[in-house]
Amino acid sequence: MAEDKRSLALALATTNSSPGTTTVEVARESASTRTERARRRTMSALYDELGALLPYLPHRVTRADMLDEAIAYVRALQDTAAELEARRAVRPRRSGSRDGAAEIVAFGETSSFAVRLRAARPGALTRVLEVFHRHGVPVLAATMARNGGEAAVTVTTAAVAPVVAGKIEAEILSNA
């Protein structure tokens, strides 16, 4: 009988439950503890991964600061993406024209048009400049270079709206 009391006392001492707690409640508590630990491990791994993705993040940083840095980084990426989209809208469009190719590049206050004419004919620069005149675009500088049978015309103008630039490009290529 003394041994039964002793083994019962040992059994009660090894469980971390309060008196009157059933084994089902103890099992539930340990399952929720395991679930919480697994959740914390997962969150810790996700924060570690986020920290590794952020450039210029200090070695020791709180999770709140890490989230603030991530938000700022995403905003910077969105701004960069918007700027690149704006540049792409004005980016040179390759033409399938048989006679030549045109490129248009905008730099802040100026736009630059480069036209390659495969058959360099007399008056090519004049014809190109007349297109700008018809569209009311002021020309700041114009150059022409010849190499064999090709001619390259470069025209620098004041800033031009993308719609107008497209019309100028189409007209130059149709007259080339």
C-alpha cells in the first residue's frame, strides 16, 4: 500500500497540472503549447527571410523597425517602377519601315529624335525639319551624318508629348 501511494505521488508530481485537472485538459494545453511554438518558429523564419530581402538593414533591428523598412523599400520600388513605366511610354519604338528607323528619347526638358535613312537622298535633313515645323515643335539642334548610302539625322527639340512624338516619328518614316 505504501508503494501504491508513492507511485501515485510520483505520477502526480511528473505532470504539470493543477489538482482537479483531467488528462484531456492537460493534453489540450500541451497541444496548444506545441501549436503556439510552431507558429512562433514559422513567424521567426518569415521575419528572418524578410530581413534578408531588405538591403541596407542594420544587423540588429526590432521587428517593428524591420516592417517599417520593408514598407519604405516597397514604396521606393513602386516609385522606381512608375518612373520606368513613364520612361517606357516615351521609349523609342522600333519601326518596321523598310526605308529607315527612328528613335525618340526624352530627357527632362528636351527630346531627341534620331532617324536612320537607308537611302541618303539630297534634302533629307530639310524634309525631316519640315515635319517638326508642321507640328510646331521648336528645334534646338540638328545634325546629319553620312556613311556610304546611309544617312543619320539627329534632332534635339524642346520636350514633346508622347502623342506628338509618335505622330512626328510616323510622318518622318513615311516621308523617308
